[in-house]
Amino acid sequence: MKKTIVVLSFYLFLSSLTFLKAQVDANYKKSLAYDWLDIALEVTANDVDRDGARPTIQSRSLAILMTGMYDAWAAYDDQAVGTVLGADLRRPLAERNMQNKEKAISQAIYRLLLELHPRDADYIRSKMKQMSYSTDNNSLDPTTPEGIGNLVAEAIIQFRRNDGSNQLGNEPGSNGVAYSDYTYYQPIQSWDHVVDPNRWHPLPFVDAQGKTFFVGFLTPHWYRVKPFGLESSAQFRAPDYPKYGSQELEKEVDEVIDFNANLDHTRKSTIEFMRDGPRSTGQAGHWLRFAQMVSVRDHNNLDRDVKLFFTVGVVAMDAFIACWETKRFYDSSRPWTLVRYYNKGKTIKGWGGPDKGTQSIPAEKWHPYSPANFVSPPFPAYVSGHSTVSGACGKVLEYFTGSDQFGVVEHRICGQITETPGDPVSLPLPTFSGTADMAGISRVLGGYHIQADNIEGLKMGRKVAEWDWNVIQKYFNGSSTVGNHKMMNSGETTAHVCTPACKDKCAAMHNAGKTCPPDCTKPCCKDKKKACKPGCKKDCCKKKS
């Protein structure tokens, strides 16, 4: 099938983008949630500078941060409920104002940023101070917005601390390093001794000094991470992929070779924009940048931005979890392996390297359009992470906005992160679905994936979006539940905090996927007119004046 390639971009600094239809409003101002997302993306990029690209980990961190903003905001909404504490922190009508919302949101994301990005603590504190907020307010008083923010942050930290990601490196079987594998994954072969071309192996990368190094499977345990909305990581597992010996695989490998040998300025710009390059924020960050562009386009206020960023953040995280379950289950090889295996001893046409154009090369020298120090992403191919996350986020943006229209143009310089910079290229992004489709095909153009990886990834991502959108709607309209604990109605005015004696027990049971005991989950008093239950008043009941 012939495919029309509409080029798109992910590295979205707004200065490089223009809207197809300008909408100017002199009174429009970006929301505080928008500003905090900028900060979150900045520290995410800092992590990439230090540790390299880790898209799974980045997606979880960004989802946690967006959830913190949402849960804090929900306490001041008349209908929405939080994802961890439900409606337990609901504030009375008189307190539901912009100032309190902004304070609570800032306090929550500030605490979560410090938890997830301690190496950027000075930067994070400086941003909090610039907003004229205290950096040392540790109050847990739910009658104050700062207390709401701190309570939300602590609840999310406890809920996510042992969610299967191995954030602390303390899972049995791990090596003690944060986010390290504890499932004993080992590749079945090495790059120079391929016994099964269908299976993945680490690829040889070359550093600036010309030394070869290898990178193992990034977070092979990610299928064990607790999703936001999915029932399990395997819920939408992709069907089996084309194997060596099949006509389908041979055709798809030939397609990758053909793309690699015919890279024009538009294709190169597409690949680079999607690959992202230095200071990447991963697919989750890319689509959150897209969400920011939607915010500006639609002149969103704080309430809508909080819900928008939360929606994209948690859907991206779930898409990565589902994608990684399929990657781990099938453990499939990359084109780097397949091109060499199919064409061993042959001369083929291919990209010759930076500024060398297309050349006749031994198949054993075939290389994706990528730097030598990052040949292909260090994990199995099927399904494509770009395709899965883009399919999910593109679809959920369509659900959220009520339209597939995007209407953005990215302006790039061809070759700017791989070769000598060349001509300017304009890349139109008219729709969310088209953007997602072409995010996927860019990975085939680049030589990182075959079409099966792309097509099934897009399908999976859109299934994740449809499922999660239904879950998200229940949080927005207040009909959701947390565990077996039914949310209080929107008229509830009494906040509840676990007693000190219950706090550790609650956290442990949540981490085990169980419901807290009744004495820990029920509020101490049902409304301001009733007295506190015996034993509650001192520890957790907050009487209203």
C-alpha cells in the first residue's frame, strides 16, 4: 500500500511553530499549570542530559507530576475527584477560588518534583520562589491550600513508590540501582552471533573516542508497573509479528532498505524531528508539548489545562506500559539485525553516513539514519513506542478537544542533529491522527522499525486511549472510585487524613493493591454538625468553624 507521508515533529519549542489559523487574543495569558509543565519538561530534559533517553521512566515521572496538579485542583472543584484520595479533600464552596487552586497545585507539583528530580532541587526551589510561594511549607492541614498540596503529593508518592517501576532500586532481584531490572531478563544472543533473527540483542554503539559499547534492554520490567487506567499491562497485547521466512517480513525489510537509500530533505527532517535528539523529553514530553500548543490555540484557562495535561500524561504512561509488555513478550529484533541477516554477503544501497548521501555498501555496514552513538533504541522493536504513545495521545487529544483538528506547522533545518545543517523545511501537522500516523512512519523511514511495529503500535495506542478516556471521564464527573472506597458527594465538607497510627498500615496495604482498613479510610466525622468519633478528634478530625 502506498502511504502519503505528512511530516511531523515532536521536539516542540513553541518558538519554532506557527498555527495555520492565527487566533490572537491580547488578554490571553498562559495558565500556572502551563508554567509548571514547562518546568517539568525542563527537568526531564536535564535527566536525559545526565542519564540518557529513558522514555518509560520519563513518562511515569511526567504522569505523576500531572496527576499531582490534577488531584490538588480537584479538591477545589465541585465535581471532580482525585485519583488517590478521591473526594476526601473536597473544600467548601467559599474556598474554591483561583488563588487557592494555584497554591494547592503549586505545592503538590513542587513536592513531587523534589521527590522525582532531587538533582534539580535548586532549580525547582528557584521557580517556586519566583512564583512567590514558600519552599518550606510542610503543613498537612487540609483546610489550607498548602496542606492540600502536601497531602496530595504524599499520597501519590506512597501510592507510586512501590508500583513495580523499582524507583528506589529495592525490589527483590534488582541490583539496588533505581529503576533497574528485577525480572532477570537476558538476551538470547549477541550482535556478532545471531542464532535467531527474530529475537532482539544489544547493538554496538560507538562513542566519540571510537570505542564500541553496548546498552542493554531499557527497563525490561516495565510490564509490571501499575497502570493508571488499564486493568493489566497485557490487556491490549499485540498479535504475533511476521517472522523470518515469511514473505511479509521480507517485504517489510526491503521497504526499510528502500527508505534508507532514498532520504530526501523532508524525510530527514521528519526522522530528526521525531527522534528528537539532545534534551529529549520522550514521547510523553513530546505530546505534552503538543497539548501546550492546543492550550494556546484554544486559550485554555487553568481548569481546562489541568485536565488536559493530566489526560495526556496518564494516557502516555499507560501506552508505554502496554507497549513494553508486548516488547518483553515477543522480544523482537530491529531492522539493524534483519537487514544484515537477509542480505549477508551482498552489496546494497543505503545511507553512507553523515554528509555522504546514498552509497553502495556491504549489507553488514547498513546503518539507520542515526548517529553512531545511538544506532537504534536499546530495547526490542515490536511494537514501536513512538507509534503506540502517539496513537494513544493523538486519539485522546481528539476525545478531549472534540475534534481531530490540530493545525500547526513546524519549521526545521534539514540534518541539524545528524549531518551538516541544510535547507529549511516546513512540516505541516494538520490533524492529531495524521500526526500520530506519521510519528509512526518516521520510525520506518529512519530504519528503526518495520511497518508491523508501526501499524500494530498505532492500533494498540488507540485502544489504550479509548479505554483510559472512559476512566478519566469518571474522575472528571465524580463517579469514580478508589479501590472499594466510594467517593463522597460534592457537598461533603470534611477532609480526612489517616491517623499517624494508620498511615504506615494504609501505605503498605495500598502498595499491596488492597484497600485500607475502614478506620483509616473513613472520615472522622461526616459533616461539621456531628461530633468526631471516639479516638479520632485528636489525631485526624478537622472541625469546621
